[in-house]
Amino acid sequence: MTAYTSHGDLQHLEGGDLPSKQRIVGILNDIMTILFPNLLGDASLRETNIWYFLGSTMHSLHTRLEEEITKSMKYVCLKEKQCPVDICKERAQKVAEDILECIPEIKRRVSADIQAAYEGDPAAKSLEEIVLSYPCVYAVATYRIAHELYERGVPMIPRMMSEHAHSLTGIDIHPGAKIGENFFIDHGTGVVIGETSEIGNNVRIYQGVTLGGKSIPRGEVSRLRGEKRHPTIEDDVIIYSGATILGAETVIGRGAVIGGNVWITSSIPPNTTVTIAAPKLSCNPEKSMTQNDANLQRRRRQKNR
């Protein structure tokens, strides 16, 4: 019992004062089903039952969203002694209504992202294939949902959603990032997009790309919370695999192409191509042989003398 009482901030034995991870994932998946019926989610829907499904699911979503948002707001308010509990509930009800009203706009944006994937990847055979198999669809759709909650000041829940998508896809998009339309992440594994990143329209990035902040001395972390720390990517930029772009002052200009594995900490002008200088290759056939091959060749030369 001492192990629990000595870490009181992390035990929560009374329960009920934090949002439920399981319920948040359930809410997220229900919204995905509404966005793309029969493609994302478990429901089997037809024209004969779609309206009933939408009505009942939207009602359930409102109730569950309000409850989980209330818990997240209540926890922060009680911890910081900012406001009474009833105000949290009123705020949560308004946010839940706003999120459900945003679903058509979220669907429009995610549909544009899927179209960008189809137009940007010759390996894609159909839009349905992209929705069903491309990890970027789930990651970016989750981001677009979580971002709406983040913009309305909801604690914890947006990050819970984005980290769930991160665990499934290997794509880490902070819900605070600002991402424009027609956004495509090709392959996706290892992509990191930090909280204050700003990304324009028609941007394509590949696996292993990091849009990050520079290392912060331990004593400076609290001062920089909420400040701009991550780069800005303007419209029509392509960033190839393994590129690392860091810092609040770093701006990648419109139409730039960033090559693979580059390290960038300063701004790049528009319509610029950035690559690492090609390495000089050196090939020595004798050294590339195995020791046995080398010995065999040596014996053959001696025999032919």
C-alpha cells in the first residue's frame, strides 16, 4: 500500500475523475464509421438502416463525449482550482455539440486527403484501397478529429486520440499542429509532427520525416510550453524520407523539395531543392571477396605461372 500512497498524484484509487481511454477509443472509432460507413468501423450499413444508425450513433456520441470531456475539464479545474464543476459540464456540452456539427467538414477534409493520396501514389488502385489499407488515413483522420477538440481547449482527450493512432500506425501527429488541405503521408512509419508545426496545402511527406523542436535545456521547458517551437511548411512542399526539420524559425518555402536524410535548422527559400551531396563511391574487387575466394584466386594464379 505504501507504493500507492507515496505516489498519490498517479494512483487515482477513487476513480471517475479522468477520461477513460477505452471510451475515447470507442468514440473515435464511431466517428470513423460515420465518416466512412462500411470502410472504417465494424457496422454493416445499407441505405435501409443508415439513417437509423446515424441518429442513434450521434445521440450516443453526444452523451459519451460530454461525459468524457466533463471529466477531463473537471480534473484540470479541480487541480488548478479554476472553476466549479457545473461550469465544466456546461462547457463540455457545448464542445460535444460543436464536434458533432464539425463532422461534415472533417469528412470533407479527410476525403481531400484521400484524394491527394490517390493522385500522389501510382501504386494506389482505388480510393477504397487507400481508406482500407493506408495507415495515413487513420492517422490523419484522427488528427483532424483531435485537432477540433484541441482548438476548443479540451484537456488530455485530443492527445489520447492521437497517441492511439500513433500506436496503430507509427505516425505521430500532435493534435495542436496546424495542417492544411490535401495532405498526404506516403508509407508513414516514423513520421513525427510536433505540436506547433504549421503545414500548408498540398504537402506530401514520406516515412521517417521529423518536424520537431530543437533540444530545450531542462530549466526552460515550462517557459516554452505553448510557444512556437516547430517549423512551418508552406504550400506544395515535398519532404522525402528521413528528413529532419527543426526549430520555430525554420520556414520551408512554397514549392520546395527536401531530399532524403537531410538535417535542416534554417529556412529554405521557395522552389528550392535541398539534397545531400552525392557520396563518392569506391569499389575494390579484391577487398570485396571473401577470404576463401581470395585464396582460391591466388592459387589459380600460382598454378598458371
